[in-house]
Amino acid sequence: LRALWAMHLSQPLTMRDAQPFLGHPDAWVRAWTLQLLGELIPAMPAERWEAEGAAGALSGLAGIAREDSSPVVRRFVASLIQRVPAKKRHEVLTALLGHAEDAADHQLPLLYWYATEGTIAEDPDSAVDLLKACRIPKVREFIARRLAALTVASK
């Protein structure tokens, strides 16, 4: 972990440099690799993301969210995805919300909700898909409430 931090201080971490760390056996090293890569996420409108090639990175992030067994890594993914434009979060959120084992965690359901909340008003149809895929009761309840509030507000 210290080597990763030192490397990042000398020059910003690139995807190529990060690859060995993303496969590291220690969850904290994998999580901090995501954190440092997240600092590279550009602050740009959703339309420009395709032109900048960020779609591949989001697919990779969705794979990590789906397959990594560590709740620590998923916590970092949930924090990181909040920096991504709401319209681009669906695949990663679907992967995160599929982890039923995170329902009893004190932080993860709320982090998942914070990442999900901004997407619901932008795309209610995708929110319904997230609701169907969600295995965390607290987040399912929050999504349903927000969808109901949108329905009432639109009438």
C-alpha cells in the first residue's frame, strides 16, 4: 500500500500502472488503487464520456463491483461511482446492488443509495430495473419511495 501511495505521489497513477494493484490479494491495496484512479475521473458532461473512452473503464469497474468479494473494495466502488454522471452508473449500480450479503453492513446500503439516488429522476425506467436487481432491502425501499414520489409529483 505504501508503494502504491509513493508511486502515486511521484506521478498520477495510470490504468496500466494500476493493473497489478487491482489484482493484489490485499483488499485495501485494491480499494486504494480504485481511489487513486478515481482522482483521474474527469469532471465533464455525460456526453463527452464516450469520446474520452470512459465506457471501458466503467465496464471494468462494474466487473470489480460484481466479482470482488471484499466489502472494503465495494465501499470504494460505491464512493467512486458517485463522481460518474448519473446516466452512466447503471451497470456498476446493478453489480453493487446484487450483493445481498451487504444488507447487514452499516455503511454499504447507504453508500449504494447515495450513488443510486441521483439516477432515479434522470431515468425512472432504469431505476425500475435497479429495483428489480436490488438484493438489499433498505435500498429497495428507498428506490421504491423515490419512484413513488416521482409518480406523485408528475401528476
